[in-house]
Amino acid sequence: MNLRVQFFSHLKDVTGSDEFHAHVPEGASVADLLTVVYGQHPKLRSWDSSILVGAGVEFVDRDYLLKEGDEIALMPPVQGG
């Protein structure tokens, strides 16, 4: 499956990009996708415990099973102000 992964806020600075295109096998989870993303952007691994993941317009857990065409958003914790 081919997926579009978007980076937001500080994660854009860490990766030097606002998006990444990843290929994962059918039945892959968000955790599997993060392994691929961290392989290309190892500096993101230090953010692993706090990264929020969105699929479409909903936040999802690491065990969420990805579907073809999902647009995944990776973002740091939401901060109010």
C-alpha cells in the first residue's frame, strides 16, 4: 500500500519536509508505518512517545490497521494557549 504521511509543527522541522510517501504491506498497522518512517527520518524516533497519529480526521492508536488511500498525519502533542 502506498500512503501519504504528513508532518506537522516541530516534526516538519525535524524531517525538513512536510510530507513523506511510504509503502507498507497490506494489513500493516500504524506501528509498522512508524518503523518505515523512522527508517527514513531517524531523528523522529526521539519523539516516538509523544507523537499523535491521525488517519483522516480522527486520532488513531498504534494498532490501527491502515487502508489504501489513508492520509496519515504525524504531530506533536496538541498545546493550548
